[in-house]
Amino acid sequence: MRVQIIGFGIIGKGFAAVLKDKRDVLRQRYGLDIKVVSISDITGTVVNENGVDIQKALQVMEKSGRLIDYPGAVEMGGLEAIEEVDADLVLEFTPSNIKTGEPGLSHMLKAMEHGKHVVTSNKGPLVLKFRTLKDTAAKNNVQFKFEATVGGAVPIINLAKENLSCDEIVAIEGILNGTTNYILTRMHKEERPFEMVLKEAQELGIAETDPSYDIDGIDTASKLVILANSIMGINATYQDVKIQGIRKITPEAIELAKDDGYVIKLIGEVKDSHLEVAPRLVPVTHPLNVEGVLNVALLKTDVAGDITIVGKGAGAIETNSAVLSDIISVWRNGNNRNDGKDYP
Amino acid sequence: MRVQIIGFGIIGKGFAAVLKDKRDVLRQRYGLDIKVVSISDITGTVVNENGVDIQKALQVMEKSGRLIDYPGAVEMGGLEAIEEVDADLVLEFTPSNIKTGEPGLSHMLKAMEHGKHVVTSNKGPLVLKFRTLKDTAAKNNVQFKFEATVGGAVPIINLAKENLSCDEIVAIEGILNGTTNYILTRMHKEERPFEMVLKEAQELGIAETDPSYDIDGIDTASKLVILANSIMGINATYQDVKIQGIRKITPEAIELAKDDGYVIKLIGEVKDSHLEVAPRLVPVTHPLNVEGVLNVALLKTDVAGDITIVGKGAGAIETNSAVLSDIISVWRNGNNRNDGKDYP
């Protein structure tokens, strides 16, 4: 399988590192031989039809942080690479932009139009144009997989689509953002105010300098849109989510909750086509009460009942478990790709 | 797809009930039309190549509890039905026997030898003869799926094999028996002795009259063997498990644990080819701390890190979510079944 990597930041480099370790497993377990025929970042593109030397690309990035410094790299953008290089699958790893979806949106559409499968960790395009992307994939007979966009390593979407395949998912609740969960967990345990814990989280690199994307619930809302659309067949966008963040949560509120056996968590919920992100009381012993940077999703289903899945919601290596699982799934479905079915 | 039901007790009748509701979903979502061509219980067999009337079979069972009372039913055993009736897949739902594996073991092997896929909820044969069953399935080019044998509705095996498909599962820990978890949860909450809580659980029908299968860890050990073999590629049997049950757990021990922020849970663990069932201390906020009759499995993996899944470990309806998911999986893989791959 010839694969193009578009975007060579944290996730892209993590992919290269994991692929290096997993080549034998992929070959032995699935008969899958992944050849990376191009890598693009914002500085340029490395192309090699016989397979780019991944180890070398990682070394170049460690040294200069610019892919153009790879010997033989050319000043070609991601879009052009998708147009020019022959490949079966495009890995879209550029940064998420939930205002325009770009550059990921154009990359994904272009890839599909060129008959290439798309696997991505980039939320932006899906939050804005989920229906367009699904339709374009169907029209061009390619597969479109995006497990890594929600919950990092936690296979929420594939769990719902593949392992609860006869179930109707009637509602989803989850903690989909590790940064806010970390802050709330520390506020709960240490009884300290929001600003103080946020500041420490920023110093530790868990929260960003501008933390609003996380703490105002924007990231959770984006992921909720993707879950609602992909698992429950809703056609929602970011505008449809009612959002409240965690800025106003006081130590007093947490203390009150604690006294009654509850924790306060930032929960994303979709139910009856209604999408909402808000701080909510969760019983201490409820499966949704997970600590620190963990993510969790609870799927309410008609046959299996409630199924909850917990794991790491981020991480350069961990997230690539979802990416590789998606690639393997594309590979497995590959033989049947022209039968018109909507593969999960 | 022509399906035979062997064993028409709680799970078999639950399957019939769920299938009735899900016919349209299966057809629309997967193009799958399930025709039940025979049903067998200990009294006899109903055969109809155009499809047995499931509703009627359920009514007969409700009335007399004997399938032989179905008009036209014949005195044919399960094994003979497998030999005589033309079908694509056998659902093996007879009661689990971990001493001999029978009658399920003979049913499964016979089905495979006749080129029929097997989907089952029956642990016994897998605990005793996992390797034989896998080899026989491979030799006869049929698929063998058994998600419902462990964790009821919780898709532990398929999660590991399908959604963490590039990961190495290095260890598994779990609460795999709802009865013991219910007893321990109530002992923890109510600070009452084991015997008293057990007696109430028996009155509620949560524990059996002879409770040793559950409380002595036998059931947990059986499920652990299946997880170890199927997910981690070990070749273990029941004899390889070191087992300690929950009879000796005192309110004092639970109280001590509680004071330190722990709960006591009956945990099955497989790690470094070592299988063990024993009461263990679990931090209150750990994902393995789930209450009541819930089951949970934590998969330790090399790429994704720890992934935990929680849900109902039993139930006539719930368990059939796993059964139907397995059938759908067989159907999806069906076109490729002769390519020699070891489908998950």
C-alpha cells in the first residue's frame, strides 16, 4: 500500500516512529506492506516511489525542523503532492482549523477526487464539512477513516460501528478533552481555584498559552460533532452545539459536589439530535468518572445497554494506534471497495 | 445467510427476540438477510428451509418450555441437525460445561467439519480445546467467533483484534463475573459480611443456589483463559490458572481497604503467560473500579497504552449484541473466506 503523509508535525512524526516498529507486525498479521511514497510539511515534500527513508526524515526534522532540508526534497506543497504522486492512501495530519478547515479540507477532497483513501487525525474539516467529505468519498469509491480525530488512542467510532454493529446508538456522553479533565481532577483533589491549577497546567505543557480552545469547550464540541455525525448519522456542525466551558467552576462548587459523592466533569453529550457541552455532576463511582488526562465515552445502545470505553485522549504515539488501525481497516476492506457499501 | 440455532435456552431465545427486531437494520445496513433454517433444543428440532417462524417458536417455549411441541418438530438432536440441515452458520448456545465441553464441543467441531461458520456464547469448549477449535476452523476454511463467551455485551475480544489491530496486548486485567462484583460492591457499601450478602444475592437470582462457580473464581478463570488464548495467542487451559475466590473476604478487610481509598475486586489477570484470579485492591478512582454486576476489561497495549471497556456482563438481550456483531463480522469477511487469513 502506497501512502502519502501530508503534515509532519507531532502526529506525523509519531506515525513514522510507530510504523518503523510495526512493519513486521503489519506484514505478518495482515500481509500489509506500507510504503511511504511522499512526506510533505509546510516547507516542502520528499518523494520516493520506492519508499522514503523514514528514519532519515525523522533525523532531518530533529535537526532542523524543516523537511526541505532532506536531501532531494522539493518545494512542493501538500496539495500538489496529492495531485502528482501516485498513491493508494493519504494520511492527513495538518493542524486542525475549525474556522476554515484548511488546509486539511482541500487535501482530503483532492485526495478523494484522485481515488485515494483518506485516514486523518485532523478534526477541522470534519467539524465543518462532514457530509461533503462522506459524499465525496462515496462518489469516488474510496474509504474515509478518522478514528484519531476523537479521543486519541480510544477507538470510540470503530467500537460503535464495528463491534456494536447491530446496535442503535441512542446517546453518547463523554469526556473528550484531557486538558480540562486534568484541571478539574486537580481542582477536585487539591481544592484549589481554577486559575491557579490552569497556570500550573500551562507550565507543565498540558494546557496551551491560549487555553480557550480547551477550557471553553471548543475542542470537546468539535469532537462531539464528529461522534454525532459518524456514529449517530446526524448532520450537525459546530454551530449546532450548545457550549459552556469550565472557567466559572469554583472550589466551592467542587466541594459541594464532593460532599454529595460527585465530581464535576466537562461532559459532551448528544441525545435526540441535541448536542451540548457543559460541566456536569458525575457520581464518583460512575464509569464516566476518569481522572487526569484520560478520555472516556459512554455509548447508550438499544441492545448492549451502556458501553463505556476509557483511554489516553492524546499522545504522538498513542494516537497513532488509531491511525494504524484505520489503515489496517482500509486494507482489509480494500478488496471489496467497489461494492458500494458504507464501510465503517 | 442460513443459520442454525443449537440450544434454545436463555441466550437462544434472546437471540430470536433480538433478531426479530433487527431484521430491517441488518438488511439495510449490511445487506444481510438471516434465515433461521433450524432450531434445536434438548427435546427436538424444528427445520424449515424457508425459515422457521421465530415468533411461533418463542410462543411454544413460553407455553411448554419444550421445542418438540412446535408443530412439525422432529426428535432430532443438535448434532444430527448440524449434519443434516443445509446452512452457512451454526449458533452454539448450549449450556457451558467446563469439565467435558459437551455437548457444545462436538457441535462446534461437527459444524466446522461440515464447512459451517460457528458463532457461540458457550465457554466450555473454548476453555478446554481452544487450539483444536481454531485449527479445525482454519482447516475447514470457516470462521469461528465467540465474543459472547466473555463479558456478555462487552466487546473485549473484537476491540483488541479489530480496533487495536496494530497493538501488541501485553497484559489484560478485568472483572469478568457480575455476581462476585455485585457481592463485593454491596459488602463495600453496606459493610456487611459475605454470607449475608450472598444469601440476598441468591434470593434476587443474581447468585445461583450453588454459587461456587462464581464466587470461587471458576467462571472468571474460564473467561480469562479465553481472553488469553484469543487476544494474546497463548495456549492455556483452565488448569493453568491460579485461582482464589472471594469466600474469605471479611468486612474488616474491606473496611481497611476503604480507609485507604481502595475497593476489593475479584480480578482476572494475564501477564507474561501467567494467568491468575484473585481478590485485589483497586484504587477507588481507577477505571477497573466498576460497580454492581458490571464487567470491565483493561487491555495494556504497547502503542495505545491502557484501554478500558465497561458494560453489562450478562443478560439474554445484551449478550446477543455480541452474538449479532459476530454474525455481521462473519458476513462482512465472507467474501474473502478462502484467502487463508486469520480473521479476527
